[in-house]
Amino acid sequence: MYTSFHIKANELDEKFIKGIKAMFKNKRITISVEEEMDETEYLLSTEANRKHLEKAVKNVKGGKTIKVDIDKYLR
């Protein structure tokens, strides 16, 4: 079984640990901790994606947008 928890460090408490113990009972588990990137940081993490997003922002600011009738696709 694989379970991923996304939680702020200051929210870790005894209740959380008890919950993990209850889920996995007497099984051996591995606990890995890594810092998450926020969405903006993730989206800007590669040069190609950053350039694409910068171009998109420039287009929107310049009025280069496309109007889409979403109802047309929901029928």
C-alpha cells in the first residue's frame, strides 16, 4: 500500500502519528520527508515552461486572447 500525506510541518502531532499506526498496524513502513514546491515555483522550475508562461502573460496583457463558448462543448 502506498499513501501520500500533504501536511504542514506545524500540523504534525500525536494524533497524526496514531492515525498512521492505525492504518498500517504492525507492518514495516518507510517514512520519507521532502519539502513541497508551491505551484508557482513548480511551474517556473524549467526554462521551457517559464518561457511559455511568460509569453502567455505577455499575450494576455497585450489583449491577445481567444474567447471560447464553454457551453458549446458541454452539450
